[in-house]
Amino acid sequence: MSLRKSVEEFLAHESAGSVVLLGAAALALLAANSPLASHYFALWEVPLGVHAGPLAIDKPLLLWINDGLMAVFFFLVGLELKREVLEGELSDPSQILLPGIAALGGMAAPAAVYACSNWGNAAAMNGWAIPVATDIAFAVGVLALLGERAPAVLKVFLLTLAILDDLGAIVVIAVYYSDNLSAASLAAAGLAVLVLFALNRAGVAARAAYVLVGVALWIAVLKSGVHATLAGVALALFVPLESRRVAGRSPLRAFETDLHPWVVYGVLPVFAFANAGVSFSGLVPSSLLEPVPLGIAAGLFLGKQLGVLGAAALAVGAGITRLPAEVSWMQMYGAALLCGIGFTMSLFIGTLAFEDAPAYAAAVRLGVLAGSLAAAVSGYWVLRAAAGRPHRARL
């Protein structure tokens, strides 16, 4: 399969998946505000356990979704990152300079906006990373609604920026949201990584071997205090792009092709249904003005557009990089707005940030939904308007 075709298929899956994701979020909101609300919230507390001799994993259903299913999502993200670095947009430094600089600005500014809203509250400040990431599925889905009005190069820019955002979010999770580390479990995880390295160096292309070791790695990381989803990223790094034994065979692309529809149409909608339910009981418009939801919503809607567009403008103005020939600054502004659709990653980071403070759960969901909705609607209309305007001179 050519790289161009694989990118087109990726965008097609993400675009269609955004509709399913939106439907799952809508169902969660309906369930949380219906006579079934008590059953909806109780469902995620149902305990589930796996026991094998001395090994026991006991977690409520919600954590199986957030720690288990989302590890599959991060495995796919890791595969996409590796492929992009080896042969895609991230393989050419000149192509990633503009989205890379924009991504850095798009992470720093939302974090700063959130911090300004919650400064002085140590518990609330733990959520500083919630508005830093972009939801690829929703952002690409909004672009798809514009059809030919959005130039192809803008889609590649947004996709590259969102992938780099995901990479930044992975680093944040690994560094900031890992605690109470277990030396024994970390040693077991290190052993699993060594086995994966050996499989890769030996040219093993059998996907079952990577899956078996990956499950062992996930269990070790789960018990280590490092968030279990990072096991998915680590596993992806050792899956070979090409088989040295069978010409034309790519274990990485095979994994990516098989997993993509399951993640887009299964894992992410289940995650959204489990995590997007917000009960509006007792909420009033001023609830959005409380520090945590305000910081998240403002970080996504204001921080993202200021950070992405501001960093891009500074880089172009300083002559470090240049704007793509087919893209105007108004279209860049529309793309910067779409970067404020945090949804999946923001909700996920919110579960980590306030894992020990469930009182913030509703506030996180309210802020994420409000900020992401404002960014999606504004981004769509700005890009729609930009499509009808002549190209302006660049900085």
C-alpha cells in the first residue's frame, strides 16, 4: 500500500469515527441525565477481576476501559508515530518544523491559561495538562465536513500537529502522572522490553509473539505505578516496519490496518460513553465559571488558538520556517481553533489528574465538552469563511 493511500485511509477512518465518537458522547450525556442515570454511573463501578495463581488484577469496569482498552489506543498511536517518523511526514525535518513549533505553542499556552485560572489551588493545579492535547478524530472529522474547501496541505499540517500533540501528551503522562513506583514491577517491565528488543533484532515478524510479550509488559507496567497505557506505546516501538525474512511484509502496517477500525469504531466510542457522561443536575450557567471547568474550557478554546497561531506566526516572521503555499493565515487560524478539540485525550488526562479527587470529575467533563464544542464550531465556520476569500500575503 502506498503512503498516500495509507494516509487517505487514515483520514477516512478518523472522519467517520468522529461521527461514532460524537454519538457515543451524546448517548453518555443522555444516559447521565435520564431516569437511567443511577444505572449508568453504577455500571462503571462494577468490579471485575482476573486471577492466575498469585497474580490478581481487580479493578472496576471504568478502570479496565481507561487502563486496558486505552492501552490498545496508545499502541495504535505508537504505531502511527513510528511509521510517520520512518517514512511519513515526520521523516522530513523541513516538513515537521512548522507543525512542531505550533504544537509546542499549542501545549504551553493552554497549560498557562489553566494555571492562571487555578493558581493557588494545589489540588486543582494537578489538572494543568488536561487542555494540552488535540483529538485527531474530531479535528479531522470537522475538516472532512469542509470537503474541498480545506486544502490537502492544511489537513497534513493538522494531522502532523495532532500526532506531535499526542507524543507530547504521552511524555506528560509518563513524567507527571506516574507515582508510587514498584521496583520489582519496573524490573519485570524492563525484562519484557528486553525480550521485545530481542524479537525485533532477530527479525521476528510473527505478530502473536509481540502480543504475548505486550500483555506481560502491560501487566508489569500496570503494577509498577507508571500508567499502564504507556505499555502500548513501548510495545509499538519494537514492532518492525518491514520483515527481513519475507519481502513486502510489514508487521507494523498489518497491526495498524487491523487495529484502526477497532480502535476508531470500538475502543474510543466505549471510552467516550464511559467518560463523557455529565449529570446536569444542580448545574447552572455559572458552574462553567468555576476555576477548573473555566481553566479547561478557556485553555482549549483560547489557549490552543493563541499558542498554535502565535507560535506559527513567530516562526514564520523570524524566517525559521514558512507557511505552505496553498494556505492562508485565516485558514491557519481555523486549524488552530480545531486544535482546541481536546475531547478524548483531555478526558483521559482528566481521569489521571484527579484519580484521587473524584469531586472534580464532573467539572473536568463540563470544561472539556464546553471548550471542545466551542473550538469545533468556531473552527468550522472560520475555515468555511476562509475558503471563499482570496489568498492574502504572508508574513
